[in-house]
Amino acid sequence: MPAPKLVLLTDFSPLSKVAMKFALKMAAPLGAEFTILNIVRIDGMPKANLRLKQIEKSLTKIAEEEGALLVQELRSEVKGTYKLQFKAIRSHTVTEMVKRFVDKNPTNMIVMGSRGASALKKARLGGTAVSVIDECDVPVLTIPALAQYKNLQHIVYASDLKNVQKELDIILEFAKIYGSHVHMIHVVPVMDKKVEASKNSVEEIIRKANYTKLDFKLILDEDIPAAIDTYIQETKADLLTTFTHHLSLIEKLFAKSVTRTLAYLGTIPLLAIKRK
């Protein structure tokens, strides 16, 4: 298996260190290659200002110095033969920086901290983690503040029962690396003939998958995110996985994406994979 390439986002905060350490402990044993990205941003400065480039250079130098210390700190805490580098990139927004980098560099996963958000931020489309999930085609792993990597024994895969075969293939490829138990769930408000048919189809796909640590549960509940969160607590899951898509403006305005809501809840790490 080729070495996985992970992009780690940092603003040098304690939360970003939690996310980076989680990622290193998760993927360093695989001989992964990590690139830490930090944004150098100047807000409110007129482009015609002659000192702009000088200020940017100074900020970039400071970031690189802090980045070198960060790399040293992480290497001392997480041992291994993995590759780890730091890059300070000038950009207007974090999402723009990440998107530009992954478009030019092969990347298997983006990892970042997630603070959750207030009701006001939700209404405003806010939240850097949610923005990165929305705009980037690369899988995004968001790590809440209290997360500590121990193992990935239990993965909850929240499915809308669309593209089940393709999505399950991706999930199982990941789960087999860690020997994880995959708990596939689907939440619906009521049972009907269509749901029953889908359930039977999924059970057949699971049978053919021939992975002993895989099960499926249909949950009846009108509040999908709350039902998923409850199931996470019941199974003591280590990771939640969902598949998402590019949102329309209406979806963004009214926060209709389940993945976005789960990212805001932030009870355990969330791996959001963009549908292609």
C-alpha cells in the first residue's frame, strides 16, 4: 500500500494540536506523509499599500519559525518513521488555502480541529470545518477538542442508503486497516415498503461483503442527527463516517445537510467523504 498523504491544518491553537496528534497516532504506523498547513492572512489591508509584501514576508517568517518548533514538538511526542513537513501559505481564507493545495498535491485526507458552532454561526453558514467539508473533494476528518486517539475499534457509518455498494467498499477498505467493527445505520421517521425493500437490499450487500465485523441497523426517529448521536454513545464509537455532496445555496442557508449538523455536534471524530 502506498504511503497515505495527509494534510493537517493548524492555527497553533491547543485544538489544532489535538487534531494533529490524533492524525499522527492514527496514520504514522502506516508510514504516512504529513503536511502541516498554516494560513498567512492580512485582513483589511489595501492592495496598493507598499508595505503589504514586507508585512506578509514577516508574518510568513514568524509562522515558519513556529512551524519548525511545532514539528519538533510533534516528533518528540509521536515516534515513528513518518514524514512531517510544515508550510505557511498566503491566502484569503483557510478553505481557499486548503483547496488550492490539495488541487496541486495528491492528498488522501484533510485533518482539522472542530469547535462546533453557535446557533448564530449555523444560521450564517459559519464554521471553518464545515466550510472545508463543503468545498473540498478530499475526505475531511474533523477532531473535537476532547478527542484522544486510542484505536478505531468501532466505526459508525451513517448512510442514506444511496450508492451503498460503492460507499461500503470505501468504508471497508479503511476499516480493514485497523480491524474495525463497522456499524452501518440508517435513520428514517417511519417504516414503509420502500424502506423495507432498501433494508433487504442492504442486508444482501452486507452478506456478500464477507466482512465479519459489519452489521446494519434501521433506526426509526424523526431527528436524524440526534438518533445518530445516541447510537454513537450506545456503541462507544471511535469514529463517525458520512458521505456528503456539494450543497446548493438553499441547503447552506437552511443547514439541511445532516453532515453539517453532525460536524457542529462534534462528539467524536467525523470523517466526511465527498460523493463523486
